[in-house]
Amino acid sequence: MDRAQAYEKVTEIFRDIFEDDEIVLSDETTAKDIEGWDSLTHLSLINEIEMAFDIRFKLAEVQKSKNVGELITALLSHVGE
């Protein structure tokens, strides 16, 4: 899976959780950019991403991901392990 494919699938997850088909993600997207992205929805996002890709993030990966780009990088490090 390449970065574009990961973005496509993660974008679908974001759109489902936030019920907003207009969400467009970039490497720089943060919680400040998406209305309703709080700590609770963040946990839902992480859980849905883990289930969709059949992976498990390490706590440190989640904590140090400051934006969507860093989250995608962490995700791709797990895909294909």
C-alpha cells in the first residue's frame, strides 16, 4: 500500500466519523482544522484506523503524531509487517 492509498482509506474513516463528506486531509491537517475533533473522536479515529488496516499503534506513535501526515507515516510503518 502506498501513501495515496492510505490517505484515501483514512479520509473515508474521517468522513464517516465526522459525518462530513467534504473533509480533505493533508499532511498538515490537525485537530484544529476539523470541527469536532476532540480527544474522544481522536480515540475513535485511532480505533477505526486500527480495525480498517488490521494493525495496532504503539501509544508513543499516537502521542507523537502531531498531524495527519505523521499518523499516515506511523500507519504505513505497520502495513505489511
